Amino acid sequence: MRSSQTSPAKCSGEVLTVGGRDSILMACSFGLATVRVLPGPRAPDTVGAAGSLCHTGSVRTVVIIGASTPLGQAALALVASRRADFLVDGLTDDGAEPRQLAELCLEFTPLRLGITDDYAVGRFWGEREDISIDRGLVDWEVADVDVVAGPSAAVEVAGVASDIAVIGLTGDSGNAAAAAALAAGTPVVLVPVELAADGLRTTSEASIVDDLMGLPAPGR
């Protein structure tokens, strides 16, 4: 479970990252150090230059349906470059490339992972364990993840309430995931132009970065 609290300590402009079971990511907020407690080691491995995580906005939670789709890949690339602004709460894929999916899971530490191919789940867990061993990670350094599998996985993960849902799928599966995101109360649901409908915002691989960065901070 994630929570946030404010410490009276002044922010010096340096990035402070503490690893462990509950990693702590600190960022400047009006002169105070805002502490965000995350499940598992969700702070990035590399945080860039000192002060690069200091900001006055809120972290947006994102659910990405279709990690290997063009929209999904573009959204993940943005999140990777803007760790202070976005957290991946949900991620789905078909599991065709289990090692790649395991690497994404370790990098972005989603709370819930959906794999639409039941038979890929075992291979995913095996690859995740192998990668963890190769990197010398111990159990408490690997974030927990709730894995759901089967044809309904995309809908189940899209139903995780978040600030933004990026639906990379098209057709019936994309429509069902978008409907689940709306039903969960997700305020911004970005979809391909093929899924244009009331309550949804259309985007493309070329425009998704501008679409995501142009959204107002949560609560504003």
C-alpha cells in the first residue's frame, strides 16, 4: 500500500533515495521534503543529477494496457525519462517475450501485472527469477507484484483506479479495457484513434508524450 507524508526537514535540492523494503523517494515541495513511501524498491536505480527529482507537482499514477504496442512502448519510454512525474501502477502484455516482460516488471515495478496468455505466466516468473539472480538481487530488493492471467487480464488491470490509463490495444479487447478504466473512475483514458468514443481521449505514438505531459497535475 502506498502512502505519502510531509517531513519538516528542508529540501536542500539534492535527490535523496533510500532503498529497502519500503523505498523512500524524496522530492522538493514548497521548501519541504515530501516523502513518498512505495511498496518495494520503487525508486529508480539511477536518478540523474542532484535535484533532478525535485519538483512542485504531484506524481501521476499510470496504467498501461499493452506494453508491447506502439502506444504502450511510447508511454513506457516517457515514464522511464520522467520518474519524478509518473509511477506505473498497472501493466499488461501478451507474454510472448517473457524475458522482456520480466525486465519491464523489474524496471517499472507495477503493482499489478496482466498476462493475457496463461501459459506465459510460468515462463515470466522463471525469467524474473533468473534476471534477479544475474543482477545479484535478494528477495527484499525485488518489488512484489500481483499477477493476473488469462483473456480477462487486460480488463482486470485496466480496472485499477489510477490518474491515467493508456490503452494500446484496439478492437474488442481495447474497447473492453477502456470501459473498465472509465468504470474505475480513471479521469484520463488515452486510446488509439480507432477507439474514439465519449469520455475517451485519442492519442497516437507521435503525440502521446505531449498529451501526457500536457495534463494538469492531479487535484488541480
